[in-house]
Amino acid sequence: MEFPQWVRDRVVARQGCLHPYDELPASRLAVVVIDMQQYFTLPGYQGECAPAREIIGPINRLCEAVRAAGGTIVWVQTASDNADSFWSHHHGVMLTPERSAKRLQTLRRDSPGFALHPDLRAHDSDLRVVKRFYSAMAPGSSELEPLLRGRGVDTLLIAGTVTNVCCESTGRDAMMRDFRSIMIDDALAAVTPAEHEHALHGWIMFFGDVLSVDEATDRLRPG
């Protein structure tokens, strides 16, 4: 991703360089793929992010490279089961009654919308995590953090959809929990290019790095 000069200048002034991680040891690395579910990727669903279909290939390529190098792959999926009770503000205020009902119905664990897009190449050895909120790292949302800690992971490559909501929320909380957090530009998608770009501008200035799939895999060091 080409950043505007004003973004580059502010990042370099703060940390001395644009990209701080020259090497990514695979044994301490996880690709965290957020919400690449049918509800968010297929036409006809309320949560569809059409550009997310374009990142399926890059995500598969990233996961294959990290898996082959000895890293961890985590597929994170949102479930809406009982969300109107534990997330009542979201469902009672932030969504119309019609949208809330549709989300509750089509994003349950037993709904086809919960499943990953069929073109994603997940392996049985990969980890699966179910989250309740936008951020998989928020308290009470999922078991992502203890799973990563248990494997000695301290570096995350964030991929999936949408860039400026669940992906950024998970990445920000991970950074606050002292994980080295890297957004993978061409393995992320938002509803519009502007939302994607603006999110990554703010991200690189304050929270972590932004790399492409090729840039991340070039930095991989086998575990």
C-alpha cells in the first residue's frame, strides 16, 4: 500500500522507520483471519462486503506460506447466538429491529451464514475461534488470547473483513495486549476503498505495521 507522504512522515518521526519488523519468526507468528464467513462474503446476506470475495486468494496464499513455515493459522468467526441479550445495546440501539432479527437468525452457529466461504482453504490443523463482539480480543468475546499465549505467539498478521470494524478492533485490542500486530493490506477488505484506506492510515500511525502478503511472506523465517 502506498501511503500519503504526510502519513509516512508522521510514522517515521514517531518510530524512526516506516516498517519496524525486518523478520517475522514463524514459530511466534499467527495469521488471524477475521469473519470470512458466508454472511459477510456472499451476495444476498445483510452483512455482505462484496470486496471480501477478492481477498480469498491472497488469504489462502498467506495462510499457506505461514503454515508451511511453521506458523499458526486462526479462523475467527462471529456467532449471533443470544447476542440480543449479552449485546443488547448493539441490537437494541445500533440496529433497527428488522436488521437485528435478520442478523440473529442468519449468523447463528447452526446457520449457513456462519460457515466460512467455501473457497477458503482451511486445514484441520488450523485453529477455530468463535467471537461474540467486533473484537475477538475484547473481554468475554472469545478464547483467542489464551490460545495464542499458549502457543508462544507474540506477532499477529490480521486478515479478513471488514478492515475498519472487526479486523481493526481485534488488531487494536491485540496491540493493547502487547502483541506485535500487522494489518495485511491486500488480505483485508472493507465495503468501500475509502474506509479501507482511512483505517490503515490511522492504524500505521498509532497501532502497528501494514504490509502486503508478499512483504509479510518475504519477512518470514521458518520455525
